Amino acid sequence: MRVAVADEGVSGLTATKCCLDEGLDPTCFEWSQDNGGLWWKLHHFLTEMYSALQ
């Protein structure tokens, strides 16, 4: 069965894994170019901060 998952942040990635575990065929939709939601934004922010401190 095909399902849609809106957002590829923490909740969306978790929902996608659960769908795959249940044998479903998830399609993820993300409004931005980056997957990972807040995880990606935090990683990007920390990388910029680290670079600025050097």
C-alpha cells in the first residue's frame, strides 16, 4: 500500500521508518531542499558557529 508522509523532519522520518517496517510504500514530501527538519538546521547552525570560532 502506498502512503504519503508530509515533512521529513523528526516526525516524518520516524513515520517513514514505521511505514517501511510495516511493509508499506511511503512517499515523503518536504517543502525545503534539505531533509531532516530541525536536525539539519541544528547541524548547519553548529557547523557555522564552529567555523566562526576558528
